[in-house]
Amino acid sequence: MHVTLVPYAGEENEALLLIRDFWRCHNHADTTEAENRADLLAWTAENHRLYFICADGERVGFAHLGARGAAIDWLEDLFVMPSRQRQG
């Protein structure tokens, strides 16, 4: 399996679906599209970076990084779809 991180570049629909699935897995909550869109806007705002986790070219999750003024960004959120977990 070939895994890569791909910077978010406006692929809104794909990001919104992964954010929805993140909240379903994280706290068993169904979120609205407006809530997911608010997260996407926050996670792609200044001092934030969003990356898709891709396995063999398929988007299977995301990594959200936030900067807090240091030289190193913080890993804020990490999500891999349950069906793609535990595969190395």
C-alpha cells in the first residue's frame, strides 16, 4: 500500500464527507452540513493546514494541523476511515 499526504486544495465535497465521518466515529454524532462546513472553514483558516490521507490514490482520511506560533505545527485531528484502519 502506498500512503501519501495531499494538501487540501479546495476539494470541498470530499473534505465535508470525511469531516462528517470523523464526527460519527469520534463522538457518534450526526452533524449537519453547516456544522461540517464550519469545521472545514476553521481547519483551513490562517495558521491551520488540512491534508488528505491517501492510500493508493484514494482519500481515506485527513490530518488537521494547527500552528500556535512555534516552528512546529500541532496535530489537531487525525482521522482514517474505519474500513481502512489496521492495514499497515
